Amino acid sequence: DVKVTQSSRYLVKRTGEKVFLECVQDMDHENMFWYRQDPGLGLRLIYFSYDVKMKEKGDIPEGYSVSREKKERFSLILESASTNQTSMYLCASSFLSSNQPQHFGDGTRLSIL
Amino acid sequence: AQSVTQLGSHVSVSEGALVLLRCNYSSSVPPYLFWYVQYPNQGLQLLLKYTSAATLVKGINGFEAEFKKSETSFHLTKPSAHMSDAAEYFCAVSYSGNTGKLIFGQGTTLQVKP
């Protein structure tokens, strides 16, 4: 089975802190994705990557950056955390093909105080 | 622009009743379609997928969905609801050449009453 592992299930940080969310997949997937999920807004794509050191902006990249130094690992960085970034963050991975599903981690519930 | 619409943000059924969750997509090219389920405080789990083979697709937990090109729909059904089916359900679409990006619907929360 595909395993997508997010480093933390729950995280509490303070405004202005630099926050790192880590995601690791074990299926040699080319694609990796970061979403945030908020009530009533569904899933919104923040960034995705289709190869090592490659990244593409999603729908809401402002206030975030990403890093992909190794194929299996994709990090989401909040450069200076703000309270409006309190959310559920979901990582996913997939093969580089339109007909393949994405596989999701269990999510990180991030609170910015 | 390509989009996915899930009709009804909340659906409530009685245990043992038919479950019907609606999904319509907009597209001028053949889509690939997916249904996911999300239980509280968990990630999304793939229920089933349509990738241009049989139009009736069977998934896990007794769910199935039928691709209807003429109606641009991919509704999810289950003949008899179980309490454990209570969750949020997402429909998603991809297209050839989209390299794996998915467009998600807004989600439908299924409540199952005893």
C-alpha cells in the first residue's frame, strides 16, 4: 500500500514563526501536492511538484513556499505564520499521469496563536 | 474552465436507506473521475475511479458510481447506508495532459441516522 506520512498530526505555533510541515511518500511518485482544507471551502491547492527541485504554484500560494530536495520528501514552509493560516494541511502524491489517483496523508492540523 | 459541482453540501439518510451523492463536471474532453471519502481528522481515502473503461465502477465499502457522458455526471451510490458511512465525500476530476492535478468538488457531508 502507498504510504504518505506527514510529520505531525497536530501543531501549535505563534504568529511570526517560521513553520515547516514535512511529507514523505514511499511509492516513488513523481508528483507531490500540498493542500489546505477549511470548512466550507473544500480543498485548495497551495503548491505542487512534479520532480525534484521543481515546483508550481497552486491556487493559494501566498504566504507559503515549498522545498523538494529528494523525490520522496516535500516540505511546506510558512515563512512568517499568521493566524489566517490556521487550518488543516493535507499532503498527497501520485504518479505523473492524468488517470492516476492521488494518495493522501492523514493531515496536519495547524493552529497559529 | 474545468470544474466539479457536488449538489448538496449536506445529505442525511436513515440507516439502511439508499445513499446518492451527486457529482457533475464541466468538460469538453473525456475526463478521469474519482470519489474520495474523508473520515473525521483523517486524510482522503480513494473510494473508486473511472478511467475510461466500464462506465459502472465498483469501489470499496459497497459504493459504486456510474459515468454518464450525456449528463456529465458521476454520481456515487450505495444501496444500504451504514452508520460507519458517515463522513465527507469528495468528487474529483482530471484530464488527459493534466499530469496528475485534480480538480475537487466542494464536498458533501453524509449523515446517517439510526
